[in-house]
Amino acid sequence: RKEVEQDPGPFNVPEGATVAFNCTYSNSASQSFFWYRQDCRKEPKLLMSVYSSGNEDGRFTAQLNRASQYISLLIRDSKLSDSATYLCVVNQRAGSYQLTFGKGTKLSVIP
Amino acid sequence: EAGVVQSPRYKIIEKKQPVAFWCNPISGHNTLYWYLQNLGQGPELLIRYENEEAVDDSQLPKDRFSAERLKGVDSTLKIQPAELGDSAVYLCASSLGGVAEAFFGQGTRLTVV
């Protein structure tokens, strides 16, 4: 089983749609969780951290379910500029802590 | 504030040649990561430093790859000799600690021909 699993997509959605990405992780000792965004041929950039209580930043909402080892990202009112690959990242203890990335979910927002 | 700086941005070499990548992390960040990213995949950890100590290098192919972080600031990653399969983007990232979010440099795109 992969340590961090994501649906690779692609997700093709119209502008204004709501889209949700899911991610599961295998290490129950994981300490911190993030969503990163990566544009084509660019480096990953932090989108938001994910907290147990859930957190929201504008049109973006992240949720964490520790019991199910599951993380989600919800994007409301999708914009063309949201088109990118979204990477689920888990900071888990494997000896020492390390950031482990999922393969990413590709989103294309269509006019 | 300056971000993570990597050089070169692009490198094309012939197989069996050596190559080196350089990274300058964000000032004050004691944790430094080197990742490898292939097309369509997420970044995969090669090595992680806490200050000058390599605390996780289990994924580093030690027969041809080496890294150093002298003085706990800048880091270099070397491949010798390079193979065709080493063609990828090599990303450097830094963070304030092991559980904190990491910030990435622009990466070095390596092509081995």
C-alpha cells in the first residue's frame, strides 16, 4: 500500500463548479498534513495546512479525519486559475519525520 | 525575504558524466530536503538534513549519488556517473523543522543524453 494515495484524475470541471479531492495515508503516527499546488513545470507551493478541526481559506476548505486516515480538499466556485496539480502531503515518522507526497491530482477548470 | 535558491535551472549532460546541483535554503531554516520528481509523479525524498546532519538518506542511491551540507546552510547534490534514468527534476526544499511545512526552490531540470 502506498504511504500517501490520491486519485490521479484528471478532474475536468466547468468554471464555478465545486470539486473535492481525497487523500489517504497509511502511517497512523503522522503529525502534520498539507495540500500543495503545483503548476506545470513549476515547483510545488504550499496551498494550506490541514488541521484536525478543519480549516477554510476563501474558496478552499481542508478536512482531516485521523480515525480514517483521510484528508480532503474542497474547492468552491472553481476559477480557470485553479487549474493545476494538487499534492497531498503528510509529515510522518519513519525513523525521523519526513514529508511524504502523494502523486497528485490534476485539475483542469474549463471555461 | 528570499526563497529557496537552486542552480542551475537546467542541465543537459551525456551519460556517464558527473553533475552537481546547488541549493541555498531560506535563512534560518535548519531542515533541508532534496527531492526527485519524475513527470506525472509526486516528489520523492532523496535525503533530508537537520543542520549539517543527514538524518534520512535511505532513498539516496549511494553508489552514484552523494550530498553534503557543510556548515548547515548550503547544500550540494552530486551524481557520478549519471545514467539516462536520472533525467528528472531535482527539487530542494527547506523548513523550520521536521513537522513544519516546506518551501521549494524552482528545481533543476536534468536531462541525460
